[in-house]
Amino acid sequence: MRSWSVTARGLAAVQVQGRNWIVALGRGLEELGRVPDLTRLACEVLPNGTVIARDIATGTGYVVTGMDEAEAEASAPAPAEDTAEAETVEAALPLADEDDDVSESGELSLGGDDDDDDASVEPIFELPADAIELVEDSPNGAILDAETVSQACQLALDAARRQIPAESGAVILEERGYLRFLAVDGPASRKLVGVRLPLGTGAAGFAMEKRRTVVLANAHEDPRHCGEVDALTGYVTKEMCVVPVLHGDKVLGVLELMNLTSGQRFGDAEIETLTGIASTLAERLAH
């Protein structure tokens, strides 16, 4: 039976055994003492097999990671589990059976409505080299003339990073009740492209809900930051600026940058630049 690590922000990691991540998540939640208050979990299975699960009611996130034999042996063995108790936990959560299929997108929303067919979702792809040249000459024009939503998002992010020296950034859009990473740049970015999280997650969710710019000077000390994403990628977010992408009275998503390479803080100049790019992106997305 495979070993798994289940972690949550502010809590020690626990090691559990299970034939798949669903069983491991249930047992990990029991070890962390989080089962009694749970009513609904939204989960995202990433291509590398790592799972991000979020408690819809509280926003608490959990990361489930498979461990190889060497990692399992190096870690302290998990406490002996009571089989009857484990079965009760799995019954309390609306967890699927071990033989149940997971959708091709790797998503499983526990306790919620079934998602629509993902066939209509626009695929993610890298920005063509010739499109990058357009950003240098006319960033706003390039974004407005983008052929697809994905390309427009990547062009907007590229324009933002060219004007503001930041280590990383992302464009996250609302998509059928989720926040989806449409464009990501920076270290470990490939681990996030296409990932979806529940609405309201992290600083992006907060910025969308409040319809205002959010600047975090010390992200890891701020409860609005989604530390689970850092845990997944291994990237350390020190500071970030999140600008909502607004069109009229509708919030479409956010444009965000993390960690200025100059060592300075995000200020009015950076906010103004990002707001302008986000406005152009919103105009393209609305049409």
C-alpha cells in the first residue's frame, strides 16, 4: 500500500497509507483532526499526481503528495490506525470509491454539483515567438488583437513583467465556479498552468470578491495568501500585487505579480501599470 504525505498550512505534515489519494486524504484529515467540521471539499488533481484540496466553508487548504519508498522510510512512520475509525472517516466525507474514475482534467469536487463537460474549455498553450515581438512595440494593441483568450492572458502577463521587474506572475480567470491559471510565468510555472482552485481562494479570490487591488508586503504572514500553492511548487512568495480584471460591473479574474527583483516594494507606479494592462485585458476578454 502506498505512502502519502498530507499537509496543511500551519499544521505538521502527517504520513498515511492508502491505495489512492482519496483514501489518503480521508485518513490524513483524521490525523489532523479536521474531519468533524468538514461538509464539502473541492479537489484538484495535478498532472504530477499531487492533490490540492480546499475546505469550501473555511478556505483551509490541504496538499496530498505521494511518497516513494525512500521518502517513506526516511520519514517517521505514521501512527497505527484503527481500521474501524478510518472507515467511519471515509464514510463521513463524500469520498469516491477507490475504483471510481477521475475525470480527464483530474478534477473531483467532493459534495458539490458535477462540473460541465470540459470539452469546451480552451486549451493552454505557450505564446508564439512572433507574438512576443508585438508586446514590445504595442502591448495594448497586441492584447486586443490576440486570437484566443489564452494568448491574450499570456500577452498581458508578458507585458506586465516587461514593464515591472518581477520574478513571477499569473493571470487567473473565473471559470464555472473556479479560479483557473490561464497564464503563469516564473519558477515552477509549469506546475500551475491550467490548475483550478475554488472561487475565493487566496489573494486572487479576495481581490475578485472585494473588487480592489491587493498588495501583500509579507505574503506568508497574511491569511489571504494561498500557501498551498507555494507548498505545491516550492516557490516562496514574499510579496505580491493582485489587480482585478474588471469589465463594467463584472469581475473576470486577476493579474498578479510576485517578488520584485529590485528588492523594492509594490507601490503606486506598479499598481497603475498593472491596472492599465488589466483594463486592456478585460476589454479583450469581453469581446
